[in-house]
Amino acid sequence: MRPSGLTLLVASVPLAMAPPAQMPGAIVKPSAQQTVQNQGAIVWGTVVSDPNSMWSSSNPTRLTVTASSGAGRYVVSVSFQGATAGQSGILQIFKNGASPSSTPLGAHTFTPWNSGTKPAETLEVLDQAIVGDYYEVRIVNAVLPPNGVQVDPVTRFALQRVD
């Protein structure tokens, strides 16, 4: 639940766009379609916008609060697009390497679809962060295909400071 009186800037900014210049943020996406195993983290290989170096190729599953982005409240969001009909599972956002058995900051069940393009499903959480905190998106309880969930490269992961 969001604190009352808080306006989320990122809510009106499509994830394909850069975050507003006045607030630190980053948006990344997969470089190509990828398979994510149950409890696995999505690997982000393409930077859409990252003026504060929140993404690093040495830790490609994470977005990290950097010294240049600073401590504060952040919206952490993922817009998920599956690539294979029939998939289902739960998207989860974790902070600072929490184990998959711990409670995520947020979770969203994505449901199977029969064919064609599945509309993107979005998960968004608000969190207080300090420099060095990092966030990851994992998929759990994946159903079909048996080797994991196919993640489409239009999927986006964003970390946006809001104060």
C-alpha cells in the first residue's frame, strides 16, 4: 500500500521511455528472449536508460541504488511479457539478494494464455532504499514449458527515485 499523498511519477511514464531527468532512475530489458528456471532471476542485458549507472554487466540481474542516485523512496517495477503460450507463474521483486523462500517486496501471478501475443503484466512496489541496495525480479512456480518460462525482450525492469 502506498503512503497517502504520494504521487508516483513513474506511473504516468511508459517503461519504454526514459525516466524524468529530474529524478534518478534506470530502465533495462533482456537482450534477447531468455528462459528463466523456477526461482530464477531475469537477466537484463540492454540498457534503455541509465544515467546513474544503476545497472552493471557484472551483476546483470540487478538494479542498484548508486551514490549518484542517492538514498530515498524508489518505485521498483517490472512490465512482463511472456514469449510462449500456456506459461504461468509468479513474478517477484526481491531486495538485496533475499532468498526465494523469503517474502518478496511484491508479487504478481501471471496467468496462461492460449495463443498470440499476451498483454504485458505489471508489478510495481514502493520501497525505501539506501546506497548499495539492489533489486532483482524472479519467477517462481513456473508452469510450462518444462524447462522454465520464456521471457520476451519487450519485458522492462525499472528503478525510479520518487523523492
